[in-house]
Amino acid sequence: MKITLLGTGGSAGLPQIGGPDGRGDWGQTDPNEPRNTRTRSSIVIQTSEQKNILVDTAPDLRFQLTRCGIGRIDAVIFTHAHADHIAGLDEIRILNRILGAPMPSYATEPVWTELRQRFDYAFKPYNGGFFGRPVLTENVLTPGDAIEIMGENILPMDQDHGYSRSLGLRIGCAAYCTDVVRLDEAAMAELQGLDVFIADCFTPEKDHPTHAGLPTVLSWVEQLKPKRTVLTHLGPEMDYRTLCNTLPPGVEPGYDGMVLEL
């Protein structure tokens, strides 16, 4: 199994729109370091059976998949319904054509409710034929209840995302916990024994209202003791080289296109 980090940026990506010349605001990061260029956070899980599970449909999805050489998706999981994680949903129609079938898709019931409101055309009855719009097969996830997706056992975990909830995912010896500011005792118990911990880390100091800061993530690492921790959902204060030079052993910044072999 392997995990590809399609995108590792915050909701505005990096560079953000703006800047003194209108060509982008890099915040406190070095524009000459290519790994500071970040699209919105998403991953692909390639299972031991060579199936590709996409986690979230970011606005940059077409670019992300073509850049990483991933030409087929077999299932989609939605962690939550914020725009930076669902706005690329229309790209599923092309993935439908490649798959030749409606896309097996997984989310909690509240997320399905929001998706139906925002993308009502994707939920109209499908009667076969050409995929002119995305077509999804709805499967409901319940936090704490493991489910088999494409032959892989996946445990969705409830997460505190500040003003809302999101899902973390435990996949065998790995976990993907984006868009989280606090992990409760139940989540910490579910995250024991990790080889790879991919964790939301938006700021270098104090927590953002909806995202963990570096001190919080390092406190999780101290408790969980994963073999390897990779930071994602990195904000405009999180310079790649600075992080590489200052993070403790076993903790590293992720970057777009990074592949983690498991």
C-alpha cells in the first residue's frame, strides 16, 4: 500500500491570491522553494490490490491527478463538506467515464446532506449511458465503525474541526488526520501503533481556531510515538526548509506529490 499526498496546503493554497505584483502572496515562505507551492489538501490511497481510493475532491483535483500520474480512481471518501475538500466534485464525471460506472463514494450522513444541496445535479437518477455529470453511489460512514473499501479496512474517526466535525482515517498502520484542532481520548486510542501519521498542522505556534498548530501536533506525536509523522494542510507561515531544519527526528513537512510507501 502507498499514499500519495496530492495536496498539502490550506484552504487558499499557496501562494494565495494577491501579493505585491498580483502573482501570489507567499506569506512567510520562500517562493524559490518548489515544495512551498501547495494545492488544497487531498490524498490517494493505493491499496494492496492496486485500487485507488481518493480522499476528498479538492478544487485542484484535475491538476493534482495528472501531475501525480494517477489516471483512475476506484472510490472516493469525503472527510467533510468544506469547499476546499469538495469543490472539485465535478471532476468525478471524467473519473466515471474511466471507471465505466457510478463512483463508489463514502461520507457521513451530514456530509451527504450538504453535498446534495450544493451539487444537486450529481444526485439525479442515473439511467445509464454517457457520463455528462458526476454520478456517485452513496455509502454512509459512521465514525468508529470500520468499513472495507476496495479490499482495505478503513476506520473513520470523529474529529473536532473547531466549528464543525470532520473525519480522520485509520488505514492499517497509517492514519490521515487533516482539518482537526483537537483529538479526544477515543481518537487517540484509535491512533495507537502507527507507522505513518499524516497530521494537520496549519501554524508554527498557537492553534488556529479550526486547525492544530505545531505544538499541539508535537504533543500528539509524543503520546502516540508513530514511526514517522508527516505534516499537511500547511499554512502560509510554514516554510518547507525552515521546518526541515527545526522539526524533531521522525517529523517532517509533507509536500505536493510526496509518496509514502507502507
